[in-house]
Amino acid sequence: MKYTFFFISVFLFISCSKTQTSYNVPKIKLNLSDTSTVFLEDIAQDVSVVNLENGGENTLVMPTNFFVTDSIILIGDRARGSVFIYDKKGNLINRIGHRGSNFGDFQDMTDVWFDADQKQINILDKTSTKIFVFGTDGRFLKTTDILNPENLGMVFAKNSKMYVTTAPRNDQNKAISRLSIYEKNGDMLSFHAPGLTSPPLITDLDIVFPHQLEVYKDSIYFLPLLDYNIYNIGFNSAKPAYQIEVPEENQITDEIKEKKVAKDHFDYWKTMDKYKLLYNLSSLFITDDWVSFRYDFMSMHHSRNVFYSKKTGKVLQVTEFRSKKDTTFRSRSMVLAKYGDYFLIGVPNAVKADEKFNKERKSGPLKMSFRLVFFKLKDF
């Protein structure tokens, strides 16, 4: 099953010209014809599987945010409006889902970010223009008020006092910024500056892919959906940290920039296919040894996961994960999270629902359970 999540709203922008600007940063060279199926045993030195407790009201419907600590697994589910907290064996130990009018209740769960330094769960609620902060035990701690909410996007990441969100398209964003930078003072966020402006190729399409924003070693990184650079975002600057090398014939050209706005998703995808473009870059994760991300090329049926070795500069591309030990295991999952030197992917299992679940669900004979697979790559 393909693990591409479409949710809420996003706007797509470009900054690439016909000839890529070359920066003095590490280059990640892709082979666009490589659509590899790999066995985990061949690429990983260690693999472990966690089966998540799942069912009834605690059934995951649209999991979009995954975070892993030494003791727990956090999963944000937008359809449920909740953050599910599991132990490392997959047992559900708590659930944060506070929709109401009492102090500490959020109205809507727009996005979730886990602050690893503070060990706090941050839930963005655009409806109330606040960020609700919880401990890993599910206990409500505080709220952060957001000033200048007109600049607030649908996803965010934070590091210390800097918060970065994707920027909405509105009257305040006439230059069509990709990002909005906020600064925290006390328990308030205020708009600091826009970031990475460029003319739009496609606007007003309600698709967004997870984890375009990444935090690594006190820095926030950003991977645009249509761009060939991974940016290090600062309060007043955005600098390329890595450059993705794309053949000239597969780069976004002035001709494509001048095309009319796509009328719908299908029109957009047909354009990407027609011009043989690299697109939908997302799922960015950076560790001490690796840079990982995902992209589409022409057909969306063969999304590729990229693992770039910082040590050797070599690239591994994966379209499908399989297992020699378990012939039933097949996953086209994107990377969902990182944990130290480990990456996390997922695969759903269809299992027979019990009678109580069927009555609650009132349709269909199946419920879904999820396997999470942790793997540590071998050097290559």
C-alpha cells in the first residue's frame, strides 16, 4: 500500500531555472531510472518490528505525524484529532484528544511537532490560533498564543525560539512566500519574517506531504515540494545545505513556469508526467550519517525513497521494501520517522474486525492494524 498522505491545504512553488545554480554544498546525485525493490536484510544491519495496538475508537485513520523517543512512539492522526502515545512494544498507553471549551482543550489539530529537547508535544490549532503543549504522559502543560495568524501555515517545526511554518497564500502574502518565520517571546509567537519567495507554478491545490521541515542539531531544514535544494532556515536567511542533482532535461524550465495554473490535481500530475519532472519532494530526515527524502518522477506509482550517505556521498534509492524472512512483507512506505541511527517505515495489516468494532463502524468487515519497522542501514 502506498504511504502518501494528502491532507488539509498547501501551495506549491518553484525556484529552479532551466540550469541549476551550483552551490558549494554536498551534492546528492539521483538516478531517475532506478526503481529498486530491496530486501531489508540486504541494506540493513538491524531490523525490528513493532505491532501497534489498534481497534475500535483507537483505530488509526489518517496517521500523519510520527515521532519516536527512548520510551514511547507518538502518532498524530488528523482524522481522529488526536495524538496516540504507545510504548516501544506497541501498547497504547495514552491518547491526547481534547476537543471542547475547557482550559487546555483544542478545537482542531492542524499539525503536531515533538520538541525532543523539552520532551513536549506541541499541537498547532489554527482555529484558536494557539499551540497547545503537553507532556509525554499526556498531561496538558500550557498554551502559546500566536500573533499575526494570517501568516500561519498548516505545518510547522520549532527549534528553541524559532518556529517555521509553510506560508499561506492570501492578501498579506502578495510576494508568495514559501515560509513564515515566527519568534517566541514568553508564551507568545509573533511573525518575524517571510522566507524563500518565488512566483507560483501551481496554487490553491489541497495537497501537502509530510515532513518537509526537519530539525537536526539545533537547525531547521526545509525541502520544498518543487525544488532541488534542501535549505537551512535561519531567522533572516535560507541557505542551501544540500543540492539534489537533477539532469537538465528533468528540471523545471521557464516554459513550465509560464504555464497556466493547474486547474486540479490531475492537471498538475499530467504536467509533471508530460515534462518528465522531479516533484513532490518530502519526507526529509537528517541524521549524523544520512540524509533521507522521497520524490516522485513521472508516474506517482513509483515514488522513491532516497538515502544519501554523508560518509561516502553514495545514494541508495528504494521504491519497495521486502523481506527474505517474511515473504508476505511488502511496503512502499515513505520514511515516517527517525530514531537515532534508525529509520522507521510502516505497513498496514488488514485483520478481521470483532463484532463490537463492526457495530461501531457500521460498515465493512475489516479494521486495520499497523506494523512499524525500524531499520539501521549498513554502510555503502
